[in-house]
Amino acid sequence: MNTDIRIEPWVDDDLELLRRANTADMTEHLGGPEPEDKLLDRHRRYLTLGDPQAGRMFRVVLLPEGEPVGIVGYWQRVWQDVDVYETGWQVLPEFQGRGIATAAVAAVVAEAREQRTRSHIHAYPSVANAASNAIPRKLGFELAGEYDFEYPPGHIMRCNDWRLALSPATAHAHHT
């Protein structure tokens, strides 16, 4: 199977990709599909994440076809009083199970690592989402525990906290 991908910065034309990912199946572990106004807000946020140190969103493009097949990105957050990056991803259902998300997250980790501003990147998939939990595990993230997150607002979800050091000096540093 082809897992050759490239990540490309999010652009205005990617709104359609966001709409294609806003289905009941794709958002099952994220509180369900968003209404159009919330989707447009998300698209605008993705477009404004243009400073690599603040984070960036990308479309995942399958090669050699050049077809957009998913979304991946990283952004700043404070987690347990530490400035970290968070990563998240979605791959359209017809392209799942081919290693595309793993390749895309690996590419985003490399982008985040280049910024040299955060010691760790975290992923917070739902504990119920086995496929999404397999991705950080395959990429060498460490499982740091389970936590409750309110996402979207008004919806509590139980998530795993997967953590990966972005520099060799922090690979063995543990934050509580």
C-alpha cells in the first residue's frame, strides 16, 4: 500500500477537506459533527496558525496523486503548567488503515521539533479510539496517563496523554 505523503500548509481551499472530515464517523470520538458556523471558525483558526512557533495546520496529500486525504497539525498549549505542543489528525475513512496518519504525525513532529521552543509534543486521543492510540504508540510516544478533557465545550471525554520529547536533552525529563 502507498503511504507516501506530504504535508502542505493549510490554505483557504482546504475548507472542503474540513467539511469532508466533519461526519458522524470521523467525529465519533470528538463529540460529533460541528455545525457550519463552528466549522468556519475552525477553518479560520487553521488559516491563522501560520507562525511555525505558534503551531501550524496542514492538509495531508497522498503521493504521487496529490490528493488531499487528511488533516494534521500542532499548536501551543499549557499542560500541567508546562508549555508544550499538542498534535491532532484526521484521515478520511477511505484512506484509513494504510499508515497515512502515522506518516503525517511523524512529519508534524519533525516540524515541531525544528521550532526548538517546546520540550514535548502531546497527543490526546480518546481512550476508546484504538486506531488513534496506535499512532503515537508506533511513533515512540510515552503513555503518561488518562485524563478527562472538556471537548467540545459541554462534553467530557476520557483521553490518553501520549508524550514525546522533541529534543534529546528532554527525552528523559519527566514533568508531573
